[in-house]
Amino acid sequence: MLNDIITPFRAGFASDAHTELRLHRNTRRGVALLSGSLVSNERTEHSGVSARVYRGGVYGLAADSGADPESITAVLKAADENARFMNSRAGRGKPALPALEGGSIDSAKPYDDVPQSVMIEFAKQLDDYIVKNCPKLTSRYVTVRCDSMEKLLRVDNGFDSHSLMPRSFIYLDFSAETDAGVTVELYDVTGGYGGFADNFTDPALLYPFVDRLYKRIMEKREGVYADAGERTCILGAEVAGILAHEAVGHTTEADLVLGGSVAGPNLHKRVASDKITLVDYAHTTPQGVAPLPIYVDDEGTPASDELIIDKGILVGYMNSRETAQHFGMTPHGNARAYSFMDEPLIRMRNTAILPGTDKLEDMIASVDDGYYFMTTNNGQADTTGEFMFGIPFGYEIKNGKLGRAILDTTITGVAFEMLKTADMVSDRMDWTCSGMCGKKQPMPVGMGGPDIRCRIMVGGR
């Protein structure tokens, strides 16, 4: 845990500007076994201090990898000098940022940072089970990844905070060959918020996870290619989650709105059917604690939920304090920085389409000829809302019943048009938080959603 060595330096904050002082440490841990051989063993730490000062509509930022009184004094001085210089050259004459309620939130809970040997032994036991119970694989990859992000923040206008966000995951990558000698691949991940010891206590508890992935790749060995064209399909919860993040969420980040995203001219307009409501949750969801809970952002803004789409109507953006002032909105704590060297940017936290009232089995029964797309492994979207996602696993739907597994395909569309065709939304919901969002800086995020029936373009073979 970080020691609080920055609070005494509050006395050095500029009296006529907004100042943020952040002590920040990121850790990464990982091991990987390829077909039983240890091929990766990683343990890193990255830490330092940064300061940011706001004057006249511009920021001055300074950072140092040191965490001692001399470094802290230096970054405060440099940040203020940088802000004064920027203001003299590019100042926009803006007033001070609106004052926020002050306070302090400590959400940091210690966790057990286990040694590499524990993770290696766990991975080996899991690999032994795979060898004995998954005989038709041609290769297997077992990967353990753990990371954490700890921050101490002191501000002169807003909430001080101490946060610690650990994550831990196990990834399985399987390969197998079809009877024709073609290689098919499939992967899955389990884990979430918390340290390794919080999420993984006994390899035997993951045997059903292994069995499910093996069953799916065996089905994929016998799979068929999807037929190209616009089809009525069901997007599984995992696919709905990445859609919510990539194709909708990014377009409603206020800095990208200012850059010309499709959300700009669509505020207060219909962008989806009335079945679709989308929220960026801060720390608590209707299902409980969010996958990656955020209580205060890196500008000192207390975090609260941001309603983005309300029954099909685009009603809000995600903001920093500066963009909230520009749009006349309320900031809800979306400004986050990945490392001590980074400035806070507008980022999603736990973005999800809310569940509806339909049963998945009824949704499948309603489709005569289409597909159930269950997982995604890559994709891209731009600020127009146009997207393309890779689909590594799913099933045909024929006459209201699941059919054969499908081989790798893609789906494409324009989010604000495709979501207008959503006419059924399941009452179940899944979350994932294993990835990193790559907007200028990597950032851990959560995403989730229900199953959604819609019309979408399928890439085919």
C-alpha cells in the first residue's frame, strides 16, 4: 500500500488555480504455459508522482518517477510553471472550474500479492487436467494475469481519495484440427476484480470452465460458415457488452463529441429502440458491486452513474470537469489516468446495456433463420458509430432452435441504426472486465449487457 507522503504538500498548491497531486503505482504479474512449458514469467512495477494545474482553460502537467519530497516539490513547481506558460501562449480566457463539494474517500482494500510460484503451480495443475480430459487438442495455452492500479490523490477543489484496483484472470487458448486438417481456435477467460488469492483458490473449481471451452471447440471443429448478408440475429451478452463500449460508449465521451463524433448532433434524439437503455456505472450496479468500482476520478470528482441512452433516446455524455462546463452538464467522475505520467482523460468505467424482460429461450424460438453470436475476440469502431467485430463462436438458429456451431465470422453495422432494430432484450446480464481500453492510454474497464435480438450484417466466410 502507498504511504501518504503527499498531503503535507497541499500547502504548496497555487492559491489562484485548480491543482491535482497524484501518487500512483501500477503492478503487473503474469505466467503462461504453452502446451505445458513455462514461456512467460513477468513481475513489474511502475510508480511515480504527478501534478496538474488548471489556468485560463489550459492545463500544466509535470511528472517524476521519484516519490520523495524533492520530486513532489519539483513536479508541483513545474506543473504551475507549465500552466502559466500555456496560459500566456494558448490561454482561452475561461473562468475557473466550478467548485465541487470537498471530502475524502478511501476505497483501497489490501489484497494478497501472491508469489510467482503460486501462480505457476496453479497453472500447472490446471494444465494437467486439460491434458487428461481434452485429448483432441493440438495445442493449449494457460495464462495467468494479474494487475493493480493504486492512487493517492490530493486536490484543492473536490474529493481527496485513495483507491486500489486489483484484477486477476486466467485465460485458456485451445487449438484443434478439423478432419480436413484445418486449425480452429477458441479462447475464454475467467476472473475479475480482486487479487489472485481472492479469485482462485482451487484449480478443481475451474474444471467446469475447462470442460465448457473444450465442448465448444469440439463443436467448432464440426462447424459451418455463416451465410453472408443482413440477418435477424441474437447478440449474446458478451457481444452486447463490447458493442456498448466500442460502438456507443466512445462516441459519447465528451472530448470525442467535441472532435465531431456522431453523438454530437444526436443529443436528445432517438438512437435506438425503446428497448435499449445504456448506463456507465461508477461503482454499484443493480447486480451489486460493479466489475471495476470507481468512487472518485483523477480530477477529484466523486463518481456517480451516467445515463447515456434512456429507452432509445440519447440523453447524456461522459465528461471531465472541463467538458462538463462547456456543455452545461454535471461531471460524474469519468476522468482517469493510466499511469503517473498520464493526464486524466475521459474514460468509461462500467458501461452496459440494461437487461429487458424477454427470456433467451423465447428469443431463440422467435428466429426462423439466423444466428446466436456468443463471443467476440477483436473488433473496431469509429466515432461515426460504425463497427466491425470478430465472432469466434456462436450457433445457427434454424426454425427456432439452435443448430450447428459456426466458424469464425464478422458482424458489422452502424450502432445508432442497428440498435433501432432491437426488438427483444433478455432478462439476464453478463459482465466482463478482462480487457484494456486503448484510447491514447490503456485503461481497465468493465462492460456488460443482455442478449439482444436485432438485424445485423453478417460477414460470412
